[in-house]
Amino acid sequence: SLGLARAAMRKQKGIAGQGYLDPQPRYLIVPVALETLAEQLIASIVDPSKGNDTPNLQFIRNLTLVADPRLDASSATAWYLAASPNQIDGILRVYLDGQRQPTIIENTEFKRDVYGYKVRIDFGVGVIDHRALHKNPGA
């Protein structure tokens, strides 16, 4: 199933339908319900789903695992592949007014010997190219 997902990603073409983008899967994104299974798959030299010594493919062992509990709310079996952002921008993170560092505001109450701090960072995230991502609905 990972092999089919990789092939589907790599066969994607550009916006005008010309030329292959060939995004290489770099991240395996799973709900926490699949985290242990995904760790076993990535770490294993042999394919844990097979009863013999079938070698696990190198591309699977090179994937970086990302597990997020928010994914469990929509499906405990769906998983995703994502390309490296160095190859294709799929998800973009932007900052308000280009401010990449948090803003720290300090408040001092002299009479009570109290210091207060507020830390804030404003950013947004969005998908800008769906071809950097692939979803498998799971079982």
C-alpha cells in the first residue's frame, strides 16, 4: 500500500499537465492509533506484515514518522505521505508582518513585586499544492 501511494505521488504532473513533478515521499503522517505500527514498519529491516524474511524497502525505512492525535478524530486508519518541502511546497507557514520570533510583553507591578509576561506569535498554515501530499483512507 505504501508502494502504491509512492507511485501515485511520483506520477503527478504539473498544473498544465506537462512534465512530471516526481515528488518523493519524505514523511509518513499517521494518527496515534497507527503510531506504534508505523514505528515498527519504519524501523524493521524485514517487512513485519510478511511471515518470512522479505526485506523492507529502503524508501520505507527512510520515511520520517509524524504522529498527530488530531487525525484520530476523523479516522484512526487513514494515513498520509508528504514530500519534502525542499522539493515541493505543499504546506506553507506564514507569519504576520514577517515576524518569525515571538513577541514578549512584560508587565511589572511595583507595589506587589509581581512580574507578568505575555508571549505571542501570529502565524497561519495552509495547503498551497495538494500534489505534495497523498492520503490513503486506510482499512
